Amino acid sequence: MKRFAVHIVAVGLLAVILVSAHPAYGAVVSFRARLYSSIAGAPPYNVKIDITEFSPAEESLKLVEYMAKGDDTGFYAMLRGLNKGSLQFIGSLGLNIKFNVAQEYETEKGIRIVLMTEGRSVEPGTSKFLNVPWRFLLVFLDLDKNYNGSGRIYEDAALGATPAGNITLASSYTISKELVNVRLVK
């Protein structure tokens, strides 16, 4: 009985450590931000970013493996089967973008969250999909330890990757859109 109680306490402590270290694990994590368009004079949009689950390392490495091999059939089949979160425009035309990949890792300045899906426009009122092979919509959130910061959105990004499977930006055809006042919603 004593041993069982010790195991219960150990599991409880582990759960507390995991939850306090990464608020994103085990629950939906929501951010609010202001999105500035690359179009001069366009008003900013209020957006909400929900992350339902972060991509496990094995999943990210498998996608990177497909990319390295140039296996677009396997890559897109796997990518389209994943659902990790969304970006929604608040008080706008109801544009809702689903993300297939969500990564979180530490940087020198804090935390980076990378969200990815197939290439498309993020301008409300448009439904243009960028039908260019191997081009993606990438969102980078650069946050401090309190999960506040800024970010960038690339609509037609070519992907790169680190050996650990972290998605990076190799290039982009267009100017990025800026996310400001990114903050964790509790």
C-alpha cells in the first residue's frame, strides 16, 4: 500500500512539472494577436490562434524525411491527416485556417512556436490557395518565457528543417505579414 501511494505521488509530481513547464501540453492553448497586412494602409485584424496539440518529435521527423526524399505523395498524405490547431479572424469574415503542424521549442530569447499548413492567403475575403508544390503557410511566434511576443506569417514559404526536425523558413516569394501583441489567453 505504501509503495502504491509513493507511485501516485510520483505520477502527480511529474504531471505538475509537465504542466508547469509547458502550458500547451494536455490542453488547448490560445493566443490573441493583431495581424498587419503587407498591403500598405490596410487596417490590422484581431486574430485568435488555438493550438490543440503540439507535434511529437517522431511526427516532425517523419515529415522532414518525406521532404528530404522529395516524396510528395507520402508527405501530403501525412500532412493532410494532421490537425494541430487553427487561426481565426475575430469580428471579420470568418476566415479559419487549420494548421497541420505545431512545434514548440526553446530559443536563446525564449520560446518559438511554428505552425504550418499548405500555402494559402491569410487575407479575409480571399480563399486563394497557392497551388505551388512545396510552398506552405508558415507562422512563427517568438515569445518570452511568459508566452508574450510577436510573430510573422509567410504565405508561400519553402521549408527547411534542422536535424532535430524543427521546421525553418528556407525562402518566401512574398513579404511576410506581422503579428504584434501576441499574448497567451488563460
